[in-house]
Amino acid sequence: MRGAAVLLPWGQAAAAAVPAEARATPVIPLHVPVEVGGPRSSVRDIDALAYAGYPEKRGLDVLMQAWSSVGEGRRLVVAGIARDRADDWLRPRGIAVPATVEWRPLLGRDEWAATLTRTQVFVNASRREDHGLSQLEALAAGCMLVTVPSAGPYEALPIARRLEPRFVADTGTAEGLAAALRAALSADGADYAGRAQRELEPYRRENVQRVFEQQVLPALAIR
């Protein structure tokens, strides 16, 4: 890092994690562009959506336990994992799947985007986030974000706290996540969605391109 002309971490959270001994090197956070393509749905018929492709990392156990206490009469869609694989992972841990959970193991890019636009709350139970692009995409699609305070350079976490602290669990426990879910599922997301769009301005492709042209290229002495 000390030998680099410039460091380009993916976002503010990663920039904050640059070691102190490398701080003499210019650090320019370069965001991953956040875009959700396709038409917006006028109906948000999915109460909550989560991704659990890696069940241990994604906290599938915490998610199922939290949903069991708040999900009655509501619909949770879990993407990235098939029902039988989820059952195989949850069964040895003594965790049952609530009846209102649906499973979508493989979603193409367009289907994922369309699902986000039909969702009220995107819920994250991850033990660690290495960036958290799906959470940023959920905010871009107009979802409210409910999350545990995942470890790692979790870019969306400070945004979520600014938007609505009640939707961020105090701990990574099922009880903490359930409380945050309960608050979001009873909230009106209209004002939240508008404020989220303003928070995401630095992540728009044109603004990322502007940082690249006005900061990164000059730092590399490229015209």
C-alpha cells in the first residue's frame, strides 16, 4: 500500500479501514455504481426479502428465528438458496422454517431487480459484509433496509443508521433483528424511500465517473 500511487477502496467503509501506516498514500474512495434496472412495480406484495446464498455468513439461522416471531401473516422471500439446502443447514441447529417463507434459489439479474421493486423491506442478517451491494440496490429500488450491525466494510450500514436507527438492530441476535423488523414492517416507507435516494447520489454511475475523472486520473498524472 505504501508503494502505491493511489489507493482506490470500494467506498467509505473500506477507506476507513486503510491501515494508519499506509495513510501517506492518497486514498480516494471509488464507489461501486448502484443501479436497479427495469420498470418499478406499483405493487409491493413482498413484505420482506433476504439473500442467503451462504447461510452461515448470511445468518440464515438468525433470520429464521427472527421471522418466526414477526412473520405471521406476512411474506418473506429468501433468495440465493433452495429450500432443501436451507433445511439441511438449519435442521442440525434445531431451527424450523416458518410457514410464510418462500425460496428463490436462482434469480437472474432482471428477476432480482424486479423482485426488489416489489419488496417493502430488505432484511440483512449477515455476520459479515465485505461491501453490501444488495443492500444498496434495495435502497435504490425503494425498499426499507433492516439490518444487523454486520462486521466488515459494510457500506450501507451508516446509511441505514442515518435513515432510521430503529431499523438497525443493536446486536446480531434474532431478538435484535426481530425488533428492527417489527419497526419497519409497521412503518410507512414513502418518506424513507425519498431520503434514501438522496443518500445514494454519490453511488450513481455518473457521479462515480466524475470522481474517476476529476480525482483518480489527476492523482495518476493522467490527462
